[in-house]
Amino acid sequence: LMPGQYINDASPNSEFQSGSIELENYYDAEFNFWSGWAISADTNTTTPGFLNQFSAITGMGVLKTSAYAVGYIYDPAVIRMQPKAMGKPMIGIYVTNSTYSYLSMRDGDSFAKKFGGETGHDPDFLMLTFKKYSSGILSTDSINVYLADYRFNDSNLDYLVSDWKYVELGALGIMDSLYIRMTSSDVGVFGMNTPAYFCVDDVGTDDLLSASLIDQDMKEFRVGPNPVSETLIVETQAEGICSISSMQGKVVWTKFLQSGRNEIAVADWPKGIYIISHSAGFARKICIQ
């Protein structure tokens, strides 16, 4: 997709495919109605309303790439695993608000209220709930993530998510598909008033066929856990110089590593996405959080 473009019709299929996942899509050509997922490279972060339903408030993907996925939860949004990933955990996913929902919550519109109300103290929220399907059974365990939270006693702590937020999903265990529901404090007789849109990017699956993997050969160069918060483990069969760089290309760490197990302390590093590379030609993308 070129910047500003989007696709909300996966015809003749019923899903978009990317790496190890399938994104369900329903499209009605007669009414130009869609639900489930669209793929977008829209960069419009300023125009409010329904006509701007395909943009993320970030204006870009999580790694400053152009494309990402937009979810419209008319029904539960579902991310299905492709065969190589089925029966394995989903490691994590990045989420953010769509421009449509973000501006609606921030300012209010003809359908939905301004979050916080006129006083700023209304306990409003917009929440995503993640569950798994495994062997056709929907789990009772869930992970909740807030895209907006105005429930704090101190209104200075209220927030609307305006950047990409990483959600760890490994605790849900093995799955065949990921089930996503959205809940808002602003509801009417027909359900949610808040626009039921959100955006996702960089879905990580256990077989590492998603965008989270740069180099596919995992036998000679293993890196984990990913994401990592304290100690990064690097296992390599080849000795050589290992470097870690920011996404802007700045080298922040380098060392000659012996073959075998190596530990790198990253607890004090700024959170974000980095590239770890080895002089033998291996490379991985890692998330420090």
C-alpha cells in the first residue's frame, strides 16, 4: 500500500494473510459495509468522524512502517493462526487507537461523549479483552488492555493511548485463534457509542514467522526472551562480534561473544525496539520493555 491507501475487502477470500496469521474480513459490496479487519497505510491523524475510519492515531506502523491492520469490532474480531502456528502460543501484539475513536473520545461527537465529561471527572474507559480459542473452545481466562482510562481519582492520571502499546499474550497459552472484544463506558440503547475501532501491528507467534523475525535460521543464533525486561539471553554456535542498534541505526552495545550462552543486562535500557546482529550474518528484532 502507498501512504493514504487502505484495503477493506479481502475478496475473493474471507481473510487477509500475513506471516503466521489470518485476519478475518467481511465485506458487503452492495452497501460498502465491512467488519473484522482492514489493512491500511492511512496517515490522517487529524480528521474526525466516520469518513476517517482507516487510520491509526500514530499515523504509521509500530516500526515506522507504513502498513498496519484496523479492526472494526462489529462482532468479536478474530485473528486466526495459520497451520504452522496453530496449537502454539501467541507471544504478543501491538495495539493503538484509531484516529476515529481517539478523536471521538477526546472531543466527543454527535454519537459519543467526550471522555471525562464536561468536568473531566466522569470514570470513562475503552477496553480490549483478549481470549483464546483452542480446539473450538473459548477460554475463560482473559487479558484486559485499556485504550483509554479516565477512572483515576486524580484526573491528571487519565489517558488516551496515542502510541503503539505492547500486549503480552503468552499467559493465554496455546491457541488456534485470538478473540478480541471491546467494551466502553459510553453505551446507549444500541450498544457502544464509542467507535468500535482499534489498530494492531507486529503480531508475534510462537513459530516466529511474523514480522518479529528478521532472520529465519534459529538453530545457530537464538535470542530470548522477546520481549525482554531484564536479561537478554543470546545463544550462538558461532563466535563473533555482536551489536545492538536502535531503530534509527545508532549502535548502543557491542561485544565479542564466545559460542554458547551469553547474557546481556538490559534492565536500564530505554524501552523500545532494537536490532541485534551478529558478524556471522544473523539478525533479530527485539523489544525491550
